[in-house]
Amino acid sequence: MPRPERALPVTRPRTGAGQAWWWLGVHGGAGVSTLERAVPGGRDAGRAWPVSGGSQSVVLVARTSANGIRAAQNAAQQWASGMVTGIDLLGLVVVADAPGRRPKVLQNLVRLVSGAVPRLWEIPWVEPWRLGESPMAHLPKECAPMARDLTRLTRPV
């Protein structure tokens, strides 16, 4: 697997208690703080791979802009190339960057990048989120299956 153009930093997590997985925003404004409130169980990794002594479950988060999807591609390449270890990459969440249909070129880019991660979850545009309203008050239906998947994937055996 080729090395990415840009690599995210690697750091020890601030705290590892109380979360089942880490949300890793691959660029600023990816939507991590909103997802952290909308889908209980994950914590913000602070835009760095949370590497510690044990395995860490991580979900990449990106907006569906060209820059966001390319940042997700770089993060997936960084993980797949072995540049980060001790990471159980659960998948990628792409959060719509605008209302309406995604342009075909961006849809194709999402499809390409999704082939490099175990799972893809797509969250549509939510106008109330843009206006600062509570994510829990305006939860799109796509959040429920993602929450179920993440809970199942991180449940202790």
C-alpha cells in the first residue's frame, strides 16, 4: 500500500475510559463533535491516531468535499501502509458538506476511498445541525444503523 501524501499525527489518547471507539476527524470541520453527541459511545481523538499499549477502535470522519475525501484517503493509506499500529479501523463516516445530490466526481471518490476501509457510513446534510441545533433533536435515520454497527463491533466478547 502506498504511503499517504499527508499523515495524521500519532499520540497517546488523553484518556481511554468510557468510550468504545474513537472518532478521528481527518480534517478540521469533519463533524466529529456533532457525531460525538449524536451517536453515544465514541470520543473525539483530537485529529490524531490514538495509539497506546493496546488496540484502539477508530472511526475515520470526513466531509464529502473533495478535500475531505482526499484527507480520508490519506488516513486510510496511512493505516493500511502500517504507519500506525494497534488500530482496529472500524470504518469511515462521510458527512454531507452540502444539501442535495453529491456531484458524480465526489460520489466516485467516496466509492474509491470506501474500498480501502472496512465499512462506510454516509450521513446526509442536516440543516438544523448547521444552525447549531442539538444533534439529538435532529437525528437522521442513517445514524441508527451506524450506532448499531459500532456497538456490535466494539462489544466485549
